[in-house]
Amino acid sequence: MKKLKLEIVHIRDFPVVGIATKCISHNEKSDFYDNCDDLWEKIVTEGSLDKIQNKVNDNVVAAYLNYETDHSKPFDFVVGCQVSNIDTIPEGMQAFEMENGVYLKVRSSEKITECHS
């Protein structure tokens, strides 16, 4: 895998359409890695991102959202694309809101299929 570029960024709210899976990551019985791997495999094999309409760009958004309380409780792992509106949501996908705040932005020059393998 090529080197990743990490950057702390402040973003304004924007909508994302994509696929999510519920995860827990705080102990050795965690399903986090299996769930994330399954989600990436689904994205790649089904061409899910190609089905998203109203994309702002071709960037992939992957985020941990909707924590129940803190890192020890379930949260959603979301993979999708920023969209201009959520008027059309493909079957099996959901709309999410990336909230205004400070985030760690991770960039990779590799294609999703290369990151997944």
C-alpha cells in the first residue's frame, strides 16, 4: 500500500449517500474488522458508489458516525460519496450528514480495489 496522507481539517456540514454497517471496536471480540472488510467488499464487487446520483465529486467518504455514547459503544461505519442533495437514494443505501467539525482526513492515491485487497 502506498503512503497515506494525513491532515486535520475543519469541514462544514454536507450530505453523504452510501452504505453503513454497525460496529463495535473496543475489545477482542469486536466485529469491526470483519464488518468493515465486508462493507468494502460489497462496495467493490457491487459497484455501489457508481449507483449514487448527484455526487459532488468522485472522492470516497469513509467515516465513523452515530456513536451511541463513546468509543466503547456501537457506531456506524459509513462508506459513500458527498452529494449535492439526497433527493435520490439508491436501494440498500442511506443518507448521512457529515456534521460541522474537525476531522482527520486520510488520502490514498490507490483505487478502492487496491485498498481493499
